[in-house]
Amino acid sequence: MTSSASTAKVVTRETYDLYPRHFQRFFDRSFQENGIQRFMDHFTRHLPLHARVVDLGAGPGSHAVALQQSAKIGTVMCLDISYRMMKICRQRAQCAVNADLEHLPFATASFDGAWAFASLLHLARPAVRIAIREITRILRPGGLVSLAMKEGRGGGFEDRPDDLSGALRWFTYFSDRSLRCYFPKDRWKLLFFERTSLTSDHPFLNYIYRKSD
């Protein structure tokens, strides 16, 4: 791993560990106000019954709670690099593990779906490819990945308006074209795509891909 990738991960984790309740309030409010449920409905619609799903970068479990309410889903596993975020997940009766996106502690072909909303964007660009390789590994044939990234150029640490003063997080931005290169057509089928302006700065690029059988 490059030093920039390692630094991005460490600093972002420290921010979430320092202010878990602040981000819990922000993520809970964001889910309710920004129409994320509609995107989630597209994802769950394509899942098999009793699906086993992992919420990658689950934070305080805001999305995992909603996923668990789907009639299609049997089990939701939460994963986040922030230990204090995972403690909040467990308080919400969610199964949770503390790990990073580049080293998923799960068996090969063990999930029907992976929900990764605004999580991989906190990785430096070289680490994104590694994380997608790991997601590919843990998905069963025909499994789904739901990915939300931000459109733009470059990347770096930001003290965003929703953060506490000086609370830095890393953001990597992508074009639609560059993101699609991570999902070659011989191994993935694109089921859904949308560009949404949930915030005033960078639009979200939302994808649902199905892994080849």
C-alpha cells in the first residue's frame, strides 16, 4: 500500500472514532432526507429470497437497519474500519465486524449482495481497485454490488460542512467512465445507474452490478 493510501485510511478512521455520535446523527438524517431508500429498493429488488448481504463501510448502521427491513434479506452483516462506529451498530442489534475494505474477513463466495454506499470514496485511488477485487471475491456467482461514489476529479482530505471543525476525511472523486473500468463487461452486468445531486457539490454516481455466474 502507498503511504498516501495508508494515511487516507488512518486519518479518516480517526475522525469517525473521535465523533461517532455526530456522524450517526448526520448519516441517519441523510438517509431520510436524500432519497437513498429508493436506490436501496432497486438493489433489494434484484436479490434472491433470504439473501445474505454485507454493508461495507456501514458506519453507525443507518443503512443496515433499513436493509434488514427488506423481505428479501435474511441476514445483514456490517463492516467498518471505525471501532466506535461498530459499537453503535451492535447497539442497534446489528451483526458487525471491525475491519477495512481492502482485507475483508469473509470467506470466498459467502454473500449474495454487497451494499457500499459512499464508503469506497474514502479510499485513495489505488486502494479502490483492491477493495473491488475483495468484493468480487466474497460475492457468490450472480451476486450484486451496489456502489455509490462522487463525481469529480482528484482527491484529498476535506473538512466538509457536515463535519466538526478540523475533522478531516479523505475523498476520492471519479468520472462515470473511469468507474465503469473497474467492472469489465465479461465479469459484470450493469443493472442500474443514476446520477443524483444529493449535495450541492459533487453528484453521486450510483451503480448496481451483477457478478457473472
